[in-house]
Amino acid sequence: MSDWNATRDTIRDFLLTKLIRNPRLKLGDTDPLITGGLIDSFSLVEVQLFIEEKYGFRPADIDMTVETMDTLKQMVDYVEANRPQ
């Protein structure tokens, strides 16, 4: 499994179990999370802390917006582009 897929699966699991609290929900890569009402914008702080703990870097506060973090794909792309190697 590629790093991107592994990251996607890990973040999806976090979103479904900790934020949405419905692990059986079928969450697609491009399903809108905030604009779709699955999580609220305040949940991005929890996403930010999860990324820091799991991937070893803290996403910049200015990057934690609906425009950049509204889908699972956006979150995974961000982590893959910014995490330490």
C-alpha cells in the first residue's frame, strides 16, 4: 500500500471514529466534511492536533480552513506534502 493510501486510511479512521463517531459511514475521498455538515470548523483543531501527534509536524494555523481541509483528499494531500521524511 502506498504512503498516500495508508495516510488516507489512518485519517479516515480518525475522522469516522473520533469526530463523526460513525465508523460504518462510507466516507469518500472527496466528500465534503465541513460544508457537508459531517464535522464543524472547530473540529479542525482536533484534526490539527491529530496530524501533529501522528505525523510529527504541526500544520500551520492558516492552513486549517474550510478551503484547504474540507475533504479527506485535501487533508491527505496536505499531510503528504508537508510531513517530515
